[in-house]
Amino acid sequence: MRITYADIDGFRNLSGISFAPDPKYNIIAGPNAQGKTNLLEAMWILSGCRSFRGSKEKDYICLDGNRMSSKIKLRDSVREQKIEFEMTRSASSPKNIHLNGVKQKGTRALFDVFKCIAFIPDDVEIIKGSPEKRRSFIDMAASQLNPVFVVHLNKHNAIMNQRNALLKDISQGNSPASVLEIWDRQAAREGTIISYMRNEYVSKINEICGRLYRTISGGNEELELEYRSNVFRPEDFDSPADSQAEEQYYRKLQDTSEYDIRTGSTHSGVNRDEIIIKINGVSARDYGSQGQIKSAALVMKLAQAEIFMKRSKDAPVVFLDDVMGELDENRQRFVLDMIKDMQVFLTTPNEAALLPEIKGKLLYISEGRITDEKSNISSCGE
Ligand SMILES: Nc1ncnc2c1ncn2[C@@H]1O[C@H](COP(=O)(O)OP(=O)(O)O)[C@@H](O)[C@H]1O
Ligand SMILES: [Mg+2]
């Protein structure tokens, strides 16, 4: 799929941005703090995902303005669709989302329409950060493949919130411990599904990561991902996710429930899962060099794109924020080759550092506006 038209106004520092993107490469250039990343973010939020910057929706509106809007036209193999996201500071109806002119309740429906993958400098946190970062990467990638996964994740979250509130009630003597059972049965049902889906996605991505990392490292380094479920052993996943598996999950929750009541939080289940990432057999998080960590994060994202491509006839749109200029020539070529069938939006403070084959539309951004627009150029000015 590709964006054929974008119109953004009042989103952070952006104003009056309107352009017809190149079907292939779109280079967003300009000095620091001019709005390059904002431009990617303004399009990204139309995918129904939370901002890749982890910011709150109210921060989208320009500090000295009252409204923002971000609109795109999106063409896939079937048709052209229109997504509109508008927000005002008004308390009554702050957010307005339209898909093909039809008002939507929230951003949920957009998730099935606009598929994109963002590569950002913060991706190294997938390797270096807390286990939660790895879980959310896997959850998000698996959801993109199978949107029903989001439903299970949301249900599980809601159950956990209820359970954790209940733990406090029990410790204060306001509820008997027996009330946990009903929540634990539901948590076991959702948690079992989530564990199996995570296991499936991790083994799929592990296979691809191994191959890609060998290539990017010149054939002498191994990248491995391993799902460490808090409940199930690897061999348990050979059996189906049936009532017996749920029972196993339920028992695990019961095992820690006394401790949970004392501490007021849940210590077993999918919220305690880990995804171990190893380079040459040792933990990348603990022993990886900067370069290895960067390459591993890049490879995981590329693997996500490859899995998505295999499943869908519509390639996702790719956003590369300050990523290309940082890579040496070989790595840039490797990335380009992987994303060759996808529409790309990339930001860079220095378009001269890009490979000459990156030809397309060049947009200069200054103080939130497009100050120059060139088509069909090479980044080296050929
Ligand atoms: N809500 C907002 N309202 C107005 N300006 C904002 C808002 N949020 C961020 N900015 C401005 O956006 C600019 C940073 O944009 P960014 O896209 O990160 O720059 P870069 O070109 O370096 O990627 C800064 O000047 C910052 O002050
Ligand atoms: Mg930036």
C-alpha cells in the first residue's frame, strides 16, 4: 500500500503541509528540530497505533493553536481510502476520526486499514530495555498480522486491572481470597491464548532474524530469539492451547496468589514473560556492543516487515526516522533491498549521506513548513 496524498496542519509545529508523496522514496530533509519526525508521526498515528514517540494525544496539538488535523489518502491493491484525524482542545468532542468519510468511535478500525512499520533510533530499546519493551514489540507485530490478538491483549489487560484492584481489597480484608478464582479463570483463558500466539510469532521471527543477521554481519554472527513463557515450557507448546493448558496457567496464578495478595500485584502469567535475544549464544542486552545492538534491532524490524509481506499482498509503508544516514553503505543497501517493494518515508539532516539510488521526492522542512519540494532527484543531486 502507499500514501498518495497527505495533508497536515496544526500537528505539533507543522503547518500547511500538503503533498503528493512519491510512490517509492520520500526524503524529508532539514536541520534539527524543524519538524521532520513530526511529519512521520502525523502520518503514523493514522495507523491506529500509539505514537512511536510514546507521547500523549493531547501533545499532538500545536502549543499555540487549538486544533490539529492529519489526513491521508491511501491506495492498496483494492482501492483508495481516506483517513482523517482531527482534534481540538474543546472538552466536549476533542477527537474526530473519519474513515472514508464515516465517523469512527476510535482509532481501532484504522489498525486494519493502514499498515506501517517505523524504524526509529529508539528501537535499540527492544534489545536494551525492560522485558516489557520486547513483549510489546512482539505483541504489536503479531497483532499487525492477526488483529484479533489485540482483542485478547485488551481483555487480558482489563482482567489484570480488576485482579490487581481485588488483591488490595483482599489484603485489607474487604473481600475473601476466594473471589480471585473467577478472575483467574478468565486470565487463564486469555493468557493461554497470548502465550501461544507469542510463542508462534517468536519462533517465526527467530527463523528470519537468524538469516538476516548472518547476512548483515557478514556471515559470522548468530542472532537468536527465544520465548520464555512464565507459565509454559517450550515443549508444552507442542500440545494444543486447550482446557488442560488453561488449567496449567490457572494453577500457576494460584501458586503465586498469596504473594500477590501481600504485594498487591500479579507475579505470574504473560506479564512476566521474557523474550531472550542472544548474539553468538550470549545475551545481547548484557553483552552486545552498540553496533551489534543496533544491527539486531534493525534486523528484528526488517524481519517483522518480511513476515508481514509473506502474509499480505499489500506491503506496509515504511518510516525511517534518522536511520539511513547512520548506517554504512553495505547496511543501507541491505535495508534498501529488504524494503524494495515498499513506499518509504525517511528523514535525514544530511541527504548527501544517503545512497545515490535513493531517488524520489525530496521535501525540505523548515520551522514546520515545506520550504522546497523536488521530484525525481537523486539525494546526491545527480
Ligand atoms: N505540541 C507542539 N506544538 C508546537 N511545537 C511542537 C510541539 N511538539 C513539538 N514541537 C516542536 O517540534 C520541533 C521538533 O520537531 P521534530 O520533528 O522532532 O524535529 P526534527 O526535524 O529534528 O525531527 C521542536 O521545535 C519542538 O519545539
Ligand atoms: Mg527527528
